[in-house]
Amino acid sequence: MRNVKSYLTSSLLSIAIGICVTLFLVGCNSIETNVDSQKINIQKENSLLYAKRFSIAKINGYKTLFLFGSKDLKDTTAVFILYPKTETKPNLIKNAFCIATPVERVACLSSIYAAMLTKLNLQQKIVAIDNVDYYNNSFIVNSVSKNKIKELAKGPEINVEQTLILNPDLLLTFGMGNPKKDINEKIINANIPVAISLDHLEETLLGRAEWIKFIASFFNKEQLADSLFKITETNYKQLKLMCDTIKNKPSVFTEMKYADAWYVPGGNSFAANILNDAGANYIWKNEKQTGSIPLNFETVYNVARDADYWLNLFINVNSKKELLGFEPRYNLFKAFKTENIYNNNKIANAKGYSDYWENGITNPDELLKDLIKIFHPNVLPEYQLKYYKKIE
């Protein structure tokens, strides 16, 4: 059942799964079909509100997770059937991952997922991470220093041998949803269950934050995840409501030139959508991409030179002088001249990695507060910035 190699060398999913998933996606509440001479009953759950890259259902009473890839929402790349450790592994669908729950030992290859596990009070389940340099989480940092948590990706590639020796119950990572491309073949052949999160493909930060429900499913913590997300959602919607009637929307652009390209978020990206929710006018809002758009300096300058604000400098820039060290022409922008530059690195570790990409992404209501304070300070007069700081 966990033979991932056959899962990859044939098709990502059997034709039968494709039929089931297609019906599942168009909204049927209960579907019966015949797979491997067994009756399969898929019951869709409607607990997801914003996330579009995974879904939750029950197959013959078993909690089941569907991952949707990068092409479209019918691009199903993996199915996880979760079953209690006290029961025998179910034999329901060929090529699906069957994982006994609750998971006890998880390798977590992103600080975002470690942050979600911490919110679920599951940090003690983490036995490995990618690279401690990326982390602001004191529990993770201290545990790595005491060798209680292993580092699996100190360099650009995962340490395969150490991962095989560790043999975690679950490896949480990110990618485009296809294990053949996202994970080393040796790990695949070792039958280590791999859950590839696609939260970075979500179009809203509430969608990204809702992936806490995906992670919680492996630990039987669904109720806690639901309640935590509900608090975040309620706070976010209340804050957004404050900005919905604001007529004066300052213009804003983001990022900076990296090598030969300036990558700006597409107009349908989570980065663009939260700027809109904060009552700002993102200058590339009409571009329909969800990912980043590579532009040259001249193109960005022609569009953004008179923008009111400049945010998210991508790297650990702390002053205008440092910024000019990367590109002297940055002083041509209005936002530079008026000192309306804000970087999302107010909280950063000794290596310069910002907590914005760890706890900030998992708490979009807090990020929205920061942005409202920047663009419309009178709306939240007593609030102090948490993740952002002004660059002077």
C-alpha cells in the first residue's frame, strides 16, 4: 500500500481514483464505485473554506486527504488514507499512501510547518528539520543544539542517508506535489511516507494558514486545528472590514532586484491579496498570475517610481544605505525619497532569517494588522508593528 515506486512508475493515480476524484471535485456528497472488487464510498467534508490545493474526505469511514497539483484543481497528485494504529491497514485504493495515526515521529522540512505543529502543541513530535539557520523557534533551536532534533538539509540537498537512518513516520515537505520530482528516489524507495504541502500555491494567506488542518489530520488534532483557524479567520475578517470602506488607497510595490530580475508577486497571489485587504493599491494587481513575475529594473521603475510605499525587500536589509549598496538607482523611487520603505524583518535570528516566513505566514491576521498600521495608521492608533519595521 505504501509502495511509492509503483505509484510513480505507473500513473500518479489509477484510473479508478481519477474517476472517484473527478466526481468528488464536482461536489457529490457520496459516491459508490468498484475498485479492486471492493465497494468504495467517498464522502466529501466541507470543513475547508479557503485552501484550494488539498481536500478532505472519508473513504469507507477513513479520513482521506487529496493533494491537488500545480496545473489545476483536478490535477490530483497524491491520496493519503489515514487509519488508527489499533486497526489493520485498509486495502481500499491502489497507489494511495496509508498512514497509521496519530503520527509519533515527524521530519519537518519547513519552518512554516514547524510553526503549525507548535501551534498544535505537537513540537515534541518533531525529530528532524531542514536547516536550523532558518528558524526563530526557540524550542527547535535549543533541541537542535542538544542533538534532540536532527538537521537533514544543512546544504541545498537533503541528507538522504541520515533521513533513511532516522526513518520518520512522516516527512513533511513542500514542492509541486509530485514525489518523483520533489523527493530523492532513495527516500521514495524506502517507503517513508511523504506529505508534500502545496500551501505556497494558495492565492490567499487564509488559504495558506488553513493548511494547519492538513497537518493536524496526521495527528488526530482536527478539532484543535479548526478552532485555531476559526480565531485567525474571525480576526482577519474583522480587520479587513475596517479597510473595506477606505477610499484613499495608497499605491505600493514590493520586493527588490535579485541578480538580473526583479520578481514581483502576481495580482492573484497571496502577497497581492493581503495588500488589497489592507486597503492598499498594489500596482500589479491586474496581472492574473498567482506566482512571481520576473521583470527588469527599467520596467519596474516605469510603473513603480511614483508609488507611495515599498515593502518586502526579500533579504535582510536594515537601512537605506544598505539598500543602495545593492542598486544605487533605488534612490530614484518616490518611496525611497519619502522614507516609506518597510521591510518584513523586524524579528530575525542571528542568520538574518525573518520570523515573517515562520510565524507570520501562519498568522495572517497579525500580518494584516501590520499592513493596516503602515498604510492607515489612524485605523489602529495604539498598535505597534510586529513583523515589519521602517527602513531609514
